[in-house]
Amino acid sequence: QVQLVESGGGLVQAGGSLRLSCAAHGGTFSNYAMGWFRQAPGKEREAVASISWNGLNTYYEDSVKGRFTIHRDNAKNTVFLQMNSLKPEDTAVYYCAAARPSSHWSRPDYWGQGTQVTVSS
């Protein structure tokens, strides 16, 4: 079983920045695609960003393009989400997720516990 531990959430003013971190324990991290999802109150969970096992391919949801950056450090079994120019609509619980090689990143096999990000106007 892969355990994902998130950190870095908090309260920030609009226009500010946060960096979320997700440390993976167990499994073979370097073989997994990684992603970040979020769920706002009254909304369905949505994919925010993903990164391939080797870091060469990334995906971003349209609303975060140019503002968020996903990257990974396989030597430290950690994936990051750098969030800049934050907007109130970015407020949500953010979840780290991992997909085995046999799975598509949009259907992760493992999930973190979630971390709250709140952006004030």
C-alpha cells in the first residue's frame, strides 16, 4: 500500500502563492504518474495537474494554466504543486494522488488525505 502525505496548505490572499508537497511512502514512486485534484464546497472533485513517471509530460486544467506548476523529485519520492497568482475560486481541499503504470492518471490508485487551501479576496 502506498501512503501519500500532503503538506503546505493554508490561508493566502488573492494574488499570493503556496507550494503543496506530497511525500510518498511504499511502492515504486518513480514508476507512478502523479496528480493533484481538488474539491470545492458544492463542487465535484476535479483534476488540477498531473505529471508522468519521468516528469516529461504534464497536464493542467485550463483554469490553472500559467499559474500552477507541477514537478517531482523522484530521489525524494515527492511531488509538488507550485500555485501562483491564486484566486478565491482556487479555494478547495487539494488531494495528492498516484497511479500505477497500469492505470491512467485520471483514475488514481492511491490518494492522500487532502489539505485545505483557502484564498481570500
